[in-house]
Amino acid sequence: MCTFANLAGSTVILVALATAQDFSLKQDIPGNKAPSVTMSRAPLTSITRGKSGTVELRFHINSGFHVNSNTPKSEFLIPTALKLDAPTDIVVGRITYPAGQEMSFPFAPDEKLSVYTGGFPLAVVVRPLASVVPGKYMIRGQLRYQACDDAACYPPKKLPVEFEIQVLKGPRPHRKNPRQSPHVHS
């Protein structure tokens, strides 16, 4: 005897199985990946205290996706932006972003967007103050981006970013003798 409760329970199980199967099939289709941006490990950069140095960072966007450049062409597009927090007495200066590629997409064929695809570098100027104790320091932050494919854009994400610098003592400053009078004192 088939009761309503048994029939309802069987229907729920069948719908759950069909949904799970559909989800797993989408995951197995080549090119049906979630968008992501990753960062290559940055090499240790040595910087003399009191002077500026540049740290080169490299980011990668998985195939089939792009992110808006740092200067998108519309105020409604989310720019790719790096925000960093440095230890006390280490100043993060200018962050240099590459120019975006001008590309059009099927969702707006008459409009060119400024985007990054594949990989892109960022250059970060760092200046340890003269008072910093020599040693290694970790700088952390986040890269905010919005990834899109040819059909849609995905919610913005924040990628944790970290890199290390080696602060060097540097040479002693050259000190001149104080000016002396040209007159001989006896």
C-alpha cells in the first residue's frame, strides 16, 4: 500500500539525486569552472632602510575569465585594486597597475572594456624609515577584483596578499668635518 508520506519521501529523494547529478555534471564539463585569481609567490626583496625599493607582484586569472582593470571605463564596473597594510615604520607608496586590454564581449559587442586576462603584474613601492631595525618584515593586504566570463560577471572577491621584504642596514652616512675658519688661531 502506497501512502502519501512514502510517495512524498520518494519524490524528495529523487529530486535531491537529480539535483546532485546535475551539479556534478556541470562540474565535469570542461571550461565550467568558477573564476579565480591567484598570486605567484613574490621573491624576497631587499631594501635599504631610509630608501625606496620596488616589489614586483604577479597575479594570474584562470582561463576563460577576465577581471576589470584598475581603471574600468564605466563607474558601474568594479576596478581591480590592491590595498596593503604595512608594519609600523614601513611606508607603502605608489602601486603601479598595468594598462588594461581593450576588449569587447558578446554581452556588449559595441562597447570595449578595459580588462586584464591571463596574468598581470603590479609594482609596489616600499620605503622602510631610517629608524627600522634591519630584518624581515611581512606586508599583508587584499586584491579586490570582479571576474567575468563572456556571458556574466560574478560577485566581487578579495584575494589575500602577502609578501616579505628584507630591510638592510645600509652604509653609514658620510659625515663631513665642520667648517673651520680660514684664519689660523694661535
